[in-house]
Amino acid sequence: MDRSLLVLNQDVTTALEDWYMQIRLGQQQAALDLYLELRQREGELKQQDTLYVVYLLLSCRFHLLTSDLDKSGEFHEEAAKYQHVFVPALHYYYHLAKGMRHFAERSYTCALAAYEQAEDYLSSMDDEVEHGDFHFRKAAVYYYLDISSLSVYHTEYAIKIFEKHPAYRYLLARSELMRGLNFIERKEFTQAEQALNDALAHTDVARENSLVTLIQHNIGYLYTEQEMPLAAIPYLSAARRDCTFPGYLKTLYLLADSCWKTGQQEIAFDAYQEGFQLSIAQNDDIYKWEFAMLHKKYADPANFESIWMEGIEFFQAEGDRYNVRTYASELAAYFNETEQDELAVYYYKLSLQY
């Protein structure tokens, strides 16, 4: 956190700096303890508008860390009321937090727009690690927007910074993970495996369980991309132990798929059933359709074609380019194998449009 913003007494300054460090390093329990402490001191913080805005924006970031997007939005809206006192550093943190919230909501185009607004103020930040963190976040949003070249550029920029700061091994590990994902996207699987193992080596297993889970999940994902389900299952099973993991539904999906492919019907159905019910409980229609389509593929092939066609139409209506491309391509291959040439051509062309 830019020290020029912390202008009250040293005690409060130290607490805010510690809190930002714990948020930045993904330490949920330590960040929660400091959040509860600072909530009791709101009266002190409100004595100086700039300091209070710092508290509000860090609260926004804290609630993103704990996946409470509604609460995060409330603090961000409260901070917006004080824009008349914003200095460049506050403008930066304000737009960055907005972008992070959009990213958590999977609104990647909106996230990028907010990050580009934040970038207008990045030069005012004298903390090199802040620059690394910003470039990591741009790398992540470009990855999800399928702009691989820019994701690679920003990832490598972030890694060069974090390699110089041993206290931020967590941020280095997170960036190595991003590097691995970019290698997977480019089908450079040997390099991807090395990057993901490097990411795992940089984590503190005792303190960074959520990051370890994320890396395990993505090593499993790496093996599924190589059609190596037996190699994927141990990593996906390990990731499944943390049901609070934000990517838990994807873990269940990949695990069910891998187990069905290897004849482990009981585990596959268990993972599918948990994932399908959880997607309903969370009102996640994307995953609800993905699990339904997975089940039809393996457990109810008589209804496979019609459900997949409906699912692809749903993804088109949602503007979900990745799923349209993925499922249309697979359905085209199926129709080609079953000599349904007209349908094969239709879905092949559809996959190319996305």
C-alpha cells in the first residue's frame, strides 16, 4: 500500500499495512483477524478521509479474498462517495479493485476496462511489487479473454519482478501457475508441467493451502488436456479435498470425466452428482449444463445428441464462446464418426465461428 496514503498515527498505519500484506498474500485467517480489529477502529479511521478510503478499498479486496462479492461491492460503492478526495494512488486502487471484482464475476471485458483505467495511475506507484501484481492481473484477464500473447507478456513481466522479492514467493508461485496455464493453452505440455511444478515448489503448504489446491487442480487439468486421465485423477482428487476452492465445480467436472474415461464409475457418478447439485444450489447455469451434458455423454448416451444440441444453444445465448467452441467441436467429431455428415459440418463450422 502506498505509504503516502497512511497519514494518521503509527499504530493504525501499521495495522493497515499488515492487513494489506495478508490480503496480498492470500492469508484469509490473518486478514480476517485484522479486519475484525480494524472494524472496531472505524471511528479513528473516519477522522481522515483519505485513510478511511484506504480502509474501504482494502475491505473491498478482503471480501474478494473471501469470495463475498456482494459485501465487496458495498465497500467499493462506499469508497466511490469519497472520489472528491482521491489522489492518484487512490484512483489506482479504486479502479484495480473494480477490475478484480469484475474478474471474480467472470466479466472479463469489464475487468480489462477497469484495469486499463487503473493503469493510467500506475506510474504514481513506487512499489515495484505493486507493478508486478498489476501485470499478473492483466495476464489473468487476457488469458480468460483468449489473448494468449498478451497474457504471456504480462506474466513474464510479473515473474521478473517477483523473482527479486523473496518475501513474495506466494505471488511468484501464482505467476508461475499463470505461466503454466499459458503453456497449456499453447499445447507446450512439457514446459507447462515444469512451470506448474515450479509453482508448487514456491508455495508454503502449511500456510497457502488454497494456492496449493489451485496448482493441484491445474496439474490435473494439464493431464486431462493431454488425454491422460489416470495421471490427472490423483491431483484432482487432492484438489477435491478443499470444497471452499473457487474452482471446485471445475475440479468435480474434470474428476468425473476422468473417472468415467477410466471405468471408475462409482467415483465418477459421485463427483458428477455433487457437482450437478452444487451448480443448482449456486444458481450456476453454465456448470449445470456442463454437468448435465457430461452425464448424458457417459451415463445416458441415448439422449446425448439432443441434450448437447440444447446445451450448445444455451452457451450461444449466454455468449459463452469457450463452451460453444469446445462442445461444438466435440459434437462435430461425434457426428463425423457416426457418419452424420450434415450435422458434422454444421457443428464444425459453428466451432470455427467462436
